[in-house]
Amino acid sequence: MTRLNVDDTRCQALFASRLQQSDAPTAEVMAETIRATLRELGTHGCAGQMAQEFGDHPEEAAERMHWVRQLLAGASAQRNLELARGVGARQHRA
């Protein structure tokens, strides 16, 4: 699976999940939500639910997708920062 497909799958799973903005999810909660939603719906189920929401409620779906993408971008940036700090700490110990 390519990086783009993995990112798309994560977006679709979070979009299809029951997670709400008011939940203010942590990276761990997001990861578990993605896993649980994919187990429950599968990749095709997530994509289908997302497509249905865009058809039935396009404005709300667009807002939700924007929020989902912001969540994933923030989690990715945080993960990269933590990795960079870990590499820096290992270099100083060497």
C-alpha cells in the first residue's frame, strides 16, 4: 500500500468513525479509533459511508473531512517532532 493510500484510508476511517470534534482526541485515541473503525467497517465500508455522507450532506461532510485532515496532520507533525527529539537525544549520548 502506498503512503497516499494509507493516508486516504486513515482519513476515511476517522471520517466514518463516531469520533467528534468535542472529543478532542489524542493521537492514541485516534489510532485506536482508526483500528476499530477499520475492523468494524473495512476499507470499502469506510469509503462507502464517507461517499454517502458527501452525497446526503455535502457541506457537513466537507467540514468533517477538513477536521479529520487537520487531526491527522497534527498527529503526523507531533510524531515527526518526537522522532526528531529521539534522534537528537541518541546523537548526544553517542
